[in-house]
Amino acid sequence: MRDAFHEVLDQLTDDLVEMTRLAASSMSRATNALLDADLELTQTVISADEQLDALEKKINLVAVDTLARQQPVATDLRIIVTALRMAASIERMGDLAVHVAKVARLRYPEAAVPPEARASILEMAQVANKLITQVGGIITTKDMDAVNTLDLTDDRLDALHREIYNLITSENAPHDRKTSIDLALLARYYERFGDHAVSVGEQMQYLVTGIIEQRA
Amino acid sequence: MRDAFHEVLDQLTDDLVEMTRLAASSMSRATNALLDADLELTQTVISADEQLDALEKKINLVAVDTLARQQPVATDLRIIVTALRMAASIERMGDLAVHVAKVARLRYPEAAVPPEARASILEMAQVANKLITQVGGIITTKDMDAVNTLDLTDDRLDALHREIYNLITSENAPHDRKTSIDLALLARYYERFGDHAVSVGEQMQYLVTGIIEQRA
């Protein structure tokens, strides 16, 4: 039979996986809204962000309540504190998806991303999505080896960021300055999203290791 | 006589104030490095960031140790969890100062900020510094009314951000695209720095209220 603390751990784990799923779907929809100049889709990104905020609040309440009622020590305590930190990082990823959606909304009915940058932005979004999906997988499958692959995936995001930077700083770029600046900020949003995913993955590894130690 | 828990609170308070001081000094030096193309100064920003990272780690250790040993509940517990969150925000402010310093280093020996943008960037830095200094003051003096003034100060940062955006998106701007993009990112770094300061101020208010309730 599971004790109360392990039931809380299972709940925290489920909620964190759900947060990664929401963050992935949110950034993916923000990217579609951006590339297709789809105004309605930007609205769903903002709704998903409210769900992420609510889940973070829920995790905070459960964590603080568990600290107060069960007064965990050692590994148990570190797991709870780590879950708080992971929830904060994933909540921030939702904010970055909202930033992307807001660029789409600001430029509507035009598309913010010009033809010459579409492939790079799309790939940045795909790599960012892959990262957070991998992170969700790590906590579901408890496959710790997967954490080591996150950095490699993130390197591709950095390379794409440099590619976009070279395009938008070129004086004979076929787009105007406003577009250059949109693209600079967009590339930064995807890169920060990736950084948060890697950081959550590393924290998850720590948390998962703790859970496995406890169950051994 | 103070009990062990209140001694920990005093230590956390001192460490958080010291972090605000370091973040203020770091962003101020990063700005000087940026405006004067001063390469040596960029190095001191990176050193200050290491100090900030170390202080955040220290606060985390003390907080987790206090949760384990003293098993605080109710207000005491919320204060410790809030201190963790505040330390994370101020640590992130140090990262933003490093981002500013890196723009200075990347453009050296040229100045990254062209004459037409110097006044706005300087004022953004001054307002950002005012915000974090006010936040440090709030925790030192426990003057809760001051928290309400943070948003007003932050509004000025938003206005300056818009001013810079209008300058750099103008097709007849006297600087090149690379400079426009540097300025877009710099304005965003100062604005994020301000957002974090406001958020720390709000968290501090919560923490300070907790401390005052305890001492009443």
C-alpha cells in the first residue's frame, strides 16, 4: 500500500507532466498562429497559459501543504522543493509561448515571419517542442539516460538562433527593420524556452532519482 | 532573546538585501561598460554574478536546512518558501546584467549604443537601478507603502522601451541593423530586470508582512 507521501509524489509527477504537455501544445499553437497569421489561435495560447498558471498554483499549494503536514526531511524534502522549482520554470515557458503569440497578434493580418526566415523559425519551434516533449517523457518513463540528450538537442536551437541572427543583421536583408527586430526577439523566445526545458530536465533527473531511491 | 528561527530569518533578510545590492551594482557597471566600451568593467560584472549565484545557493541551503530542522508551519513555512523564490528572481537579474555586459564585449572596441540611443538606454539603466534599490530599501526599512510605488517606476521603464522601439524600427535610423537588434535586446534586458524587481518587491512585501506579524 502507498503511504500519503508517495501519493503526493505521484500527484506532483502527474501535474508536472501535464504542465510540460500544456507548454508544448502552447508553443506549438503560438508558432502556427505566427506562421499562418491566425488570430483565433493566438487566443487559445493565452487560455493555455491560464491553465499553466493554475497548475503551478496547485503544485505550490500541494507542496507547501505537504511540507506543513508531513514535515519531510532529507530526500523527501528536496523532492518537494525541486518540484516547486520545476513548476516555476514550466510556467515561464508558457509565458514565452504567449510572447510568440503576441508578436503574431501585433502583426495581424500580415505574417510576422517573412519567407526567408520561415524554415528557421519553424525548425526552432520543432526543436523546442522536441525538448519539452523529451522532458515530459523523462518524468513519465524515468529514463535518466535521456537527460544527456537534451543538451545535444539544445545545441541545434543555438545554431538556428545564430542562423537567424546572420539573416536579420545582413544590410541587404529583403525585409524591413521592424521584421528584423521581431525575428531577433522570436529567436530569443524559442532559445529561452529551450534553456528552461533543459533546466527542467536536469531538475527532473534529480527528482526522479530521488523517487527511485525511495521506491528501491 | 531571539529564537533559532528568527535568527535564520534575520540571516535570510540580510542575504536577500545583499543580493539586491549586488544586482544593482552589477547592472550599473554593465551599463557603464556598455556606454563607455569598457572591456575590463565587463569582467567585474561576471565576477559579481558568481557572487550572486553563491548567495542564492547559500539561501537555498539555509532554507532547506531550516525546513528540515525546524519544520516550520503556517506563516513561518510560507516565509521560507518565499525567500527561495525571491533569491531565484534576484539571481536571474544578475544574469540579465551579464547579458548587457556581453553586448558591450561583443562590440568592443566600438560602443554598442549609438549617440541617438544613449540617453534612453542610460535612463532605462537608472530606472532599473532605482527599482532594485527601492526593493532593497523595502526589506531594510519594512516600509510597505513603498511597494505601491514600484509599479509607477516600472511604467517609466515601459515608456522608455517603447521610445527605443520607435527609434530602432524607423527605416531612416542613422545606425545599421546589427545596432537596431542590439538595442532591441538591451531594452528587453532592462525591462525584464525591472519586472523581476517589481516581482521581488511584491514577494518581499509578503515576507515582511509575515515577519511583522510574527514579531507583533
